[in-house]
Amino acid sequence: MAKMLGKDSTCSIARTLEVLGDAWTVLIIREALVAGSTRFQEFRDALGIAPNILSNRLEPLVEKGIFERRVYRESGERSRHEYVLTEEGRGLNVVIAALADWGRACRPQTDGTSPCFTSVDDGAVAELAFVTQGGERLAPGELVARRTEDARLGKS
Amino acid sequence: MAKMLGKDSTCSIARTLEVLGDAWTVLIIREALVAGSTRFQEFRDALGIAPNILSNRLEPLVEKGIFERRVYRESGERSRHEYVLTEEGRGLNVVIAALADWGRACRPQTDGTSPCFTSVDDGAVAELAFVTQGGERLAPGELVARRTEDARLGKS
């Protein structure tokens, strides 16, 4: 992806898109988050992706701090790398959940599958939702958006 | 984007990525949602995008039901098209909000900007959050994901 895509150099969405790049990158992150894949061969098998395309996507994700590269070695084999999501990488579960929610709602499929998110603590199922400070949940259609300085927005 | 990207033909995330295609598409939807742009020239000016690239992104978004194309005519000018988000298109505000939240949290920028979402009804600010059925908000780091059949997941 081109640097500074679009004219608005302040846009937080464009900053995320610089990391996510293309759809393969998003699916690699899905595999890591949802299937727990860490090894090159696991990503390759799960996605049916050509090795050079996979390499070309994993390397920038390491450089950008989404994956940490670690060495592992199985007995009798040469040492290899595995790719473990960093805290920032795991935080992309918000984006993955949003993509899944829209696909499920607007492109329903009888045998469809999506990630289900549960609390590490107690296993409670959590859904992504728009919530007011008073705790009210609002449907996407009940909202309007306007451009605002990040400094005036709370931490998410 | 290739059809059936990845081997998992059931994935709700891949279905959404078939619509969003690439980063330009996401920025076009951002402009429509956040700036209220509807006209070709508005998108062009806001994004600094080449006309052919813009056309190549808008047409499939009309075919896929994200924008409705309408005719308008200003006095003394030829009739032109405008592109109005459908209900499904407006529902992509979940994806836009998720991208903005991650960018703001993990790629902070002093002069950064993001969409702020407010209730149509009463103007209350709403944030995207993972929420349990009991109403508890969980941080992205407090969650794990597993692949689940859509039929077993609730409507979002």
C-alpha cells in the first residue's frame, strides 16, 4: 500500500490500513488470533497461500510490531521461525470482530463461521457493540459520525 | 480481490473483505460515512484519488449494494450521478470505528483525527466495545477467540 494513502494525513483509519495492507494480511491475522497459528506451514495450510505471498505479508507484520519472530527447533530438524502476535497484534481482534459481524449480518451464509470472543477470566461471551457512557447499546443504524480530533476522544 | 480468498469458504471475515477489497475502498466508505460525501468530485477532492481508480472502486460498491446510485442535476449543468450509502453500507460504520480505534490506540499521532459516533436520537457519544451479555465491558486483551458456526452466534 502506498504511504499516505488519501490526502488526510491525520486519519487514524488510514494508519491502521497501512498495517493491514491487503486482505491476505487480514486473513493471516485471523488465523493467528482465532486458530492460534504461529508457524509458517500452519498459515500456509490454513490459507492455501503461496509461500512467497505469505513471506511478503509476514515480514512487514514483524517490522511493524504485529508479530514477534521467535526461533523454535523440533528434534532432528533445523531451527525455524514462528510468528507470535504481540499485544498490538492481539488488539486487532476489534477489527477482526467488526469484519465478522458485518459479514454475518449482511452476507449471511448457512454454513458460515465466525470468531466467538470469550473472556479469558470466566469464559463469558462478549460481542462488539456501540455503547454509550451510560451503558446503552446502540445499533449501527442509530448512529451518525463526524470527524473529531483524537485528543478530544477518550481512550477506547 | 480474488474470489474465495483463502481456503475457508465459510468465513464471515472473508465475505466482508470481498466487499471492502482494498484500502481505497475503505477510505471511500469513510468519506461517505464521516464527511457525508456523495458526489464523484467530493470523493476525488477529499481523497486526492485518480478518477479512474475512484470509478473502479465505486462501480463494484454499487453492484454489491453498498452505495445506491442516484441522478442529480444542477441548473445549467448535465445530469450526474451521486452515490448514497445504503443501509448495508451505513452498517460498515462498525468496521470504520474498529479501524479508527486501533489506529488511535496503537499508532497515536498528536494531530490525529477519528470519527466520533453519536446517537441520532439524543447525541450521546457511543464507543465500540466488547460487551458481555451482562453488560460488562472487556478490553481486547481480556478476550480469546475461537471459530464458531454463525448459526450458534447471536445477531449483532
